[in-house]
Amino acid sequence: MWQSEAVPMSIFARRRSSLAVLGVAVLVALALGLAVGRHGTGSALAQGPAGVLAQGSFRTVSWGTTGKATIVRDASGRVTLRLSRDFRTQRAPELFVHLGSKRMLLQSASGSQAYVLSSASPATLRATVQIFCEKCNKAWGEATLRPTARSAA
């Protein structure tokens, strides 16, 4: 008689643990769905109308650097740092764009380019964009960003 009572109890325990695992799986799927549904716009600046949020002009620090840096929000909420068509700096093997704690490999020493800022905050709109040579440990040039009237910061 003791064994017959133990069997239903273990079946009940298995069903309960299966339901718990299923519940966790559903919650994880919902969380992933929300992240995908928002197109990865986890940025604090992702909400609001499309347009220019901040901009600044480059000035030379170590090597001639010219052009503009602009932070733009598109219609889907993606926030990007853009360097202007007339952007120019000295070529070097290890050039990076530094924006706050974000470090991105410079795509080209001249011309238009864009960098997605997946975790931009309102403080980003007042940051300094720096073109930095890691081999020389020197800034080539920098642009201090200024928020525009359109930004929500």
C-alpha cells in the first residue's frame, strides 16, 4: 500500500516541475520577444521623433582633423553617431572613435561613416567625440557635442 501512494506523488511532482520549467521558458520567450520587437533600441535616447540630437565640429589636437560629428535618431529609434562627408584625419594603423566609454574602430580616415550607439544616454549628447590613435596614445582630433533643440535631453 505504501508503494501505490508514492507513485501518484512522484507523477504529481514531475508534472509540477514540468509546468514550472514551461512557465520559465514562456517568460524568457516573452522577454526576448520584447527585445526583438523594439529592434534593439535599448538606448535612453531611442524614444522621440527622428532627427539630429547633438552635433559638434572637429578641431585638431595632434594631427589635422576636420569635419562634423552628429548624433542622429532615426524613425525606428536607432541612435547613431555620424561623421560628415567632409570628415578628414591623418591615417594611422590603430585609429579609434572614442565617445564616453564606447570605443569603436574608425572605419576610414576620411568621409561619411556611421556608428550605432546601442546604449546612448542623455549625457552622450554633451560628450566629446575623439579620434584616437592607440599606437601613438594620442588624440588626433576631437569634437565637443552640443544638444540641439530637437533632442529630448
